Amino acid sequence: VPAGLEYQVRNANGASGDHVFKSYNTAILTLDGGTNAATFTGTVSISTATTYPLTVKSTDADAADIFRVLADDDGLVASVHKDASDNGELYVWSGAQAANIQLFGGTGNATFAGTVEADLFKVEQSNTSTNVTASSDYGIWLKNTSDTDGNFIPISFSNSTGFETARIGAEFQDAGDRNTDLFFMTRANSGSLTERLRI
């Protein structure tokens, strides 16, 4: 046994024993005999030429977390999940334990709770519908969930200094029904956003 390395088997009142590997009296690996869980202290490095260097399997037939990343206070940082149909799901959590990013393998959908910044936004689809008023193939879908009459949802344009210089939006005159206006706004130097056209 190398100097400083210690191996212990701990047994609490006849229960299944824990196997503890220590380095200079500090536990670096603990194998829990009761739960079959393993706890590592430090960095675990895996080096192999195989295709799947790390495989994690859940034998739960229902929805379950397969892999979790925790912070120092045990708060959830990220998790790989599967639903009951074995579709993979990925969650990235905030410090308040809210899933800020959700990726759903079964539907291909993604949910972001916040601002998404990207150099390019591209929507590509194959839509064979020729009826522009009846097609339900949405390219971009913007929704205001508030039922306040007169509220709106915009698309804004900003210049290099961060000023909003133009806006196109929909104003929901009857938020609970269908009566909606489409408005166009621009902004001059030293001026405010000004409505130029409304439909």
C-alpha cells in the first residue's frame, strides 16, 4: 500500500459496511454498502479510446433524473432527465432552482426563461400550405399571456449604442378575443419612438 493511502470497512450496528479509501486521512472514495452509492472527493478523470467513455443508465421505467450536477450547497445546476417514453430531456437550473433552459428530446422543443442572444436566428421549415389565412405552420410565434386590453407585444430594433430606434408590434385592443392592431414606429435623433403607421 503506498504511503498515505488507507482502506477502511465501516460497519454501523450490523448494517452493510461502507468501504472508504483515504489519502492521508482524507476520504477520497466512499462506497456505501447500504445504498450502493459511491462518493468521490476530488476530480475523476476518464481516459479511453472507446466510443462511450461514460455510460449512465436508469432502470426506472417511469420518468426519472439520470444525471445531475450539483453546486457546493447541493443546489441543482444541471440535470439529464428521461420521460416515461425514454425521451431525453436536458435542464439547466438557476440558483433559485428554476429550470431556465429546457430541451425536450421527444418533441424537439426548447424553452428559455430569459434573454437568448445569438449572432443568427434562422427558421427553416417545409410548408406546402397555400392559404395564408388558414395555415397553422407558424414561423415565429409571439404571445402576450396577459388578458389586459390594450397591451402589446413588439419586435424592437436597436443601433450600436443600444438605443431602440424602431419597433413593430401588435396591440391587443381586446386581449381576451381577437381585435388586434398592427403598429409601426421609428425614432429620429434626439427624439422618442413615434408611431408612423397603424393597421
